[in-house]
Amino acid sequence: MAMLLKRVWESVSNRSSSSSERLAIVAPSPSSTGAFERIPPDIFLQILMFLGPKEAARLSVVCKSWKLLVSDNLLWVFFLQNQPEPWDSIVFAETHLRSKNPLQTFSTQPSQFSFMHIYGRRAQLTGSVIIDGGSGYCKFGWSKYACPSGRSATFLEFGNIESPMYSRLRHFYATIFSRMQVKSSTQPVVISLPICHYDDTDSAKASRKQLKEAIYSVLFEMNVPAVCAINQAVLALYAARRTSGIVVNIGFNVTSIVPILQGKVRRDVGVEVVGQGALKLTGFLREKMKQKNMNFDSLYTVRTLKEKLCYVAADYETELSKDTNASFEVAGEGWFTLSEERFQTGEILFKPRMGGLHTMGLHQAVALCMDHCQAAEAPVDDGWFKTIVLAGGTACLPGLPERLEKELHGLLPPSMSNGIRVLPPPYGADSAWFGAKLISNLSTFHEAWCLTKKKFRQKSRRSIIGAW
């Protein structure tokens, strides 16, 4: 170590005298390290950056003066910035999500945290299995990976809590572990809870509780060491680096408008549900293609064309007068050319009657949710609900955020519409998965967010005793 430091010091000690004069010299300490005490602090930090986090941590035990320099936040910010996870996501997570219940926002500046401690805690995490089981497709993978490692059609209807639920859940999770080629007993699991049983009634609360307990029971019976289960809409909000706002989740069958305040779904305010989702848009495009005698083998072809060619018009009537022809080649099927159906498909979100549905338009449902949010008393800024985060694959349609924002400004009074921000899905169709990744890499993940089998059994026992 001393020889390495000496070589590095020799390489930087030949700087010009004018540059050296501007640097403060480390004062000698009782635990002297000889000539190294003359190293200016900024040069010492450069040496530590060169050595890396492990060697830097080891140097902290040499003497008090070195320990002080090694613990400098700038050094550990540098190491964290060289992690795969974006730096701004790390800052958001460590300053907003360190505690789960209640979720607290730390008022201190990031520089006031010990990033050496945070780095060490994050480095100790071995990784978690993330399973985001949406109503259409399930995304799964390792928290240490850059993106989900696999996807599959969801073969479990989460909303059904009848007797077959346990066996279906077990089959579902066993299949995921098999595809990931990992033993269920080796890593914690982060589960996205589906947005279901929307009401705030006692019946809906009981259904959600039963579903959550069934998920925990199945995973603990499979010897999963710890489980973290979080609402899917909340995860999508975290992925956008927000803890409060409205999440518009365009799911497979329905669209949910979910108000979330400080990480908690405000069902008492009201979760709005629109009876159309991705499947309806795909079906609408399929009918339009049939009307033009386009031949295709499967719904997969139509979904691919929807994802590659469709968009939402800023002004529907103006768009009708434009030449909107565009083509795309689907592997194994050939080329397809679409015109007005490119923007008509997304238009049914705002004009459901075009698709044969008698329901609210997306903008109307969001405006209603915002109205309820404003009427509800909240112990935070009155504008918490003016941030709207889109989620789901269909929410990735180009032009959707801008169109929704425009429609909301036309529907709502200026007092409500001023300051509205509609954000596109931060990570596309995988936003909830990335929200789970944010949580699972948090320095306080195990103690603040996870439930172990022992704690789950103790909690269940208390619930049974309380019922008596």
C-alpha cells in the first residue's frame, strides 16, 4: 500500500508551483504518516479515487487525519456516480425512501449525508429478484441488472381471490424462479402488487389484504428469505423520482388513475377506473386493418404495429387533413402501411365512443381524480396532485403526455390547471420494475422495506389474537 501511494504521489508531486501554492497542506497529526502528511487534500482525494473504494476504506484506519479525508463525501459521491444506477436516482432514493412507514422526506442536503456509509451499505446488498406481474405481461430479473432479464405473458388473474389462488400463485412464482434459474431460498424478492380492488370499502380492503397475505404465504412457503411487496402504481411513481402525484396506469384491460400521497395510495380520495386498456386499443387497430383488407397472422402483429407506428395527435381534426402514411416491416409477415389509423387508435383514449365504449375519456377521469384530490385535506402542498406520471406500455405512445396536458388545461379552471405536469413513463413499459430496482438497491432495504418469515408469522398471530 505504501509503495503504491508513493508511486502515485511521485506522479502528481511534479505539478507546477503556481498550482501547488493554491492548495492547503494537511497539518501534521499526532499519528504522523511521514512524508505523506504533506499531500494536499485535493491530491489525496485524487489518489483515493485512483485506488478505488475498497482500498480507500482500508486507508481510513491508518490515522485520524487520513480517516477524515477518506470519509469526504466528494470521494464517495465519485464512487457512487460510477455505479450502474444513475446518480440522481441514488440521491432521490437515499433522501426520500430511506424509511417506509411513514415515508419521510429528509430536509437535509445530500452533502450532509455520509455517503461513505451509504456506499458501504449498498455494496453489501447481494441483489434481489424483482417480479413485476402486470395484468398483461410479467417482467422479472435481478436488481443488479440494468433491465429485466425476462418477460412472459401473465397467466395469473390477480384479481381472483377464490380458493385456487394459492396454487396458482405458487405455480406462477415457481415458473419465474425456474426461468431465472435461481433457487427461491437464495435472495429477497420484490413483488409489485397489482392495482385491483379499487374501492375504499371494507370488502375491498379485505380483498387486498387477503391477496397480499396469500403472496407472502406462498413465497415464505417457498423459503424466500425476505419479501418486499409494493403497489405497482407507487413503484411507477418512484421510478419517476416522485413520492406524491397521480399515476395513470394504462393496463391490459383497464386504465387506473391512482392518487398517491407520500408513497401511500389515497383510496379514500378515490381511484378512478376507465374500462379500456391496451387490449382495447390493439383490438381497435385490428378492426381498422381488417376494414382495409390487410392480412396478418396474429394479434402480435397488430400490437407490434401499434407500438411502432401509432401515436396520439395534438389535434385530431387537424391531423385528419395530413398525409400520415407510414410503413413498418414485421418479421415473418412483411411490410404494413398505416395512415389515419395510426392516430385514431390512440384517440379512443379521449373519445371512447369511437371504439364503441360508453365511458369517460382519459382526460375526464384524470380531471375528476384531481378534483377529488383538491377537495381532500392533505398535510402537504396543495399542488401535490398536479404531477401526473404515465405508466404502462400503451402510455408510451408518442404525443400522449402533451395531449393529456392540453385536454386537462381545457377542462379545469386555471387555479387547478396551472402547474400541471404530465410525465411520460420514465422507463417505458418497465417503469414499475425500475421502481422496484430503486427500492431493492437502497441502503436501508433490508430493515426498512423487507418482511421476513418470522416477522410475517408474528404479525399474523397478532392479527388472529386481535380478532378474538
